Amino acid sequence: MVADVQNSIKICSELPAEEYFELINTIWQRSAPIFRKYYGTYGKHAGDGMVYYFFPQPDCDYKLNAIQCSLELQRLMKEITQEWQARKGWFSDIFLNIGLNEGQEWFGSYHAGDHVEFTVLGETINYASRISDFARDGSIWATKNMLNQIPQSNREKINFGITRTSNSNETVFVTNTYSSISNLVGHDNPASDKFKDIDMIPVTEIRAIARQ
């Protein structure tokens, strides 16, 4: 899982430095119990975003752990947004955009004195990071590869899909579907060049999961 604060530069410019750091620290501190609940392992990440790894567990599905953790983070961000809007009297939303992917890569650690940071090398984490960059407004996006690893009986409990535009320009969320990022961004969109490295990856938006 890779999660990044949307428009962090804008938020930083609107807040005094000490309040910006307070906000980011609040996100980290209040999300920590959620990651522990779902067996997330902290990973190295630059800036104010997050990287967490979810490994196979003897009594639960690590992929479902990542999804459930993401959805709880989404709810947490809504709470934090409401608190800061009431506190500051502003209308800015605070979003955490999340990208999920699954794969087998090299896992290692960096040691600096008593501090240890875990990291994964390879395309799996790179794709998750790029998908997080693609996600907007606090959405959660996962690769088709990841969801295909989940048994059908459990996958049926997940509300996922793609928002489509009808001929009458109405938007409809079509469940249990995927799309390549190139089709979602649009070839005529100037932003399409930004995602050329992942434009053919099938992804889907995750919105909810039934209680286990």
C-alpha cells in the first residue's frame, strides 16, 4: 500500500508551519493503530506519504487486510477533515490517495544506528506508488492482479468497479469491472503522458467491503 496526501503543497501553504506538521503527525499517529490491527509493516517513503507492506498471515488473507485497512484510513481521513474544517473555518478537504498492488519482490532493510527501515525493491511497489499518484479525492485503487489473487467467495464481498459515462453524460459506477489507466485518463488528456509507464495496467476502484 502506498498512500499520499493530496495537494500537500497547497495545504502547507495555507497553514502555519507548526500546524501543518501537527496535521501530518495527527494523520500518522491516528493511523498507526489501524495499521497494527491489519498487520501492516512500515516501509520507507519520502515526504508526507505512507508505505506499508502486508505479508501472508496464518489466520487471515493479507490482501483483504490491505483493503480493510485502506477503507478504515478513508473513514479516518473524513473525521480528521471535519475536525480541521471546524477548527480552521476553512473548506479544504484532506485526502489520502491510496494505491494497492500485490506481488513477490525482494524485501530488505536499511540500518541507521538503532533505526531500521524496511523496503521492497521491484515493480510491485513502484506500480502501487504510481497508482496512488493516479488516485484522486481520497479514493482507493487496486490492480486487477491483486484482486484476482483473492478467492471468489471473498472477492464477492468487495464493492469495486469503474465509474463510466453514459451516452447522456450521466456517470454510473459499474461494479465488478476493471479498466486500463490509459482509458481512465484519456489519450487526449495532457496528464496521460504522466502515466505512460503504467497506462496498460488494469485497475479498479474499491469502495467498500462486507463485514467478515
